[in-house]
Amino acid sequence: MDSLIAVREALPYLVQGAAVTITAVVGAMGLGLLIGVPMAVGQVYGNRPVRFLVGLYVWFFRGVPVLVLLFLFYFGLFSLMGLNLNALAAATLVLGLTSAAYQSQIFRGAIQAISRGQLQAAKALGMSDIMGIRTIILPQALRLSIPGWSNEYSIILKDSALAFVLGTSEIMARTHFVASRTYQHLPLYITAGVLYFILTWAGMRALRQLERKTRIPGYSHG
């Protein structure tokens, strides 16, 4: 009975934390998209220095744990750059930079799945490389990337739980705060897990609907 009372009283507080988690995840996914698409294009169509720089970026952010990146940027690099960011903004930025490394590889694979003859045909019609990539290649590649993008969403959502170490008031931070005062650790952390499951299910379902709506009948990357 004490466990049920603790969960019932803490649930509105934890749901508010879920809103903070959604804000961080959506912001990180959006930032990763804005950075990841140009990096993917550069890795496929860029010259050797561009491919090297993109590969170095991807290697760094895929090779360092997210927890280390959060501490590295929040307590180190952001201060050196003179950026006075709150915990939520810093966590969103770090998660977005990390997501960009993974999303760039998702988009790179989608771009490479499209026949190079399409870009050659666009150039034969008088289009520049940039116009052909922007109007022909990317619209197809973005459609093909949605399944991989939905997988990236679930990863970023789970990684966002690490943001509590910076003091971000998301689900995990609020759960830990309540559990340390009520000593009802098991039911409260189960509740937090259910909230993460619901957010994962809702996001994956929304992206699946987006995939259906953007699908071109009769079209496949094969």
C-alpha cells in the first residue's frame, strides 16, 4: 500500500519530467538531422579532406561514451568557449552532436542505396551537383532513412536518462529524487521504466506512420 501511495503521489511529478525528456530528445534528433545530412552528403560526394573530417567527427562521437561526453562538454569545453548553458540545453546539445554522428551514417547508407545514374541523369538535364542532390537524391534518401531514424530515436531516448548527472530535471532525476526520500525505490523505478516504454512506443509508432505516408507506391531502393 505504501508503494502504491508513493507512485500515485509521484506520478504527476514524473510526468512533468517526461515532458523535459521529450524536449531533450526532440531537440537532439532535430540537431542531429541538421548536422547529419550535410555530413552524409560530404562523406559520399565530398573530396578527400571533407571525407576525412567527417570520418574523424564520426569516429570521435561514436567512440566516446555519452556520459563522458556530457561531463567533457558541460564542465570543460562549453566553459572554455564561454557558453553559459543550463543543464537541459547542454544535454540536448551533446546528445544532438552525438546523434549527428550516427544519423550521418544512416543517411550515408540511404544515399549510397540510390543509383548514381540518377545524379548523372540530373547533370545531363543541366542540373548542378548541388541541385541534383537536393532535389533528387535527398528526398529519396530521407524516405529510406526513416526506419533507421526510428531506431536512433529509441537510442537517444534511452541515452537521455544519463542527463540526470548534470542536474536536468527529466524522468530519471525526478525518480531518483523521490525514491531517495520515500525509500520506495523498486516501484518508482518500475514506474520510470514504464514511462520510458510509453515514450518509446509512441515515438516509434509516429515514425512508422510517417514512413507509411511518405512511401512511394511501387518504389523500393532495390
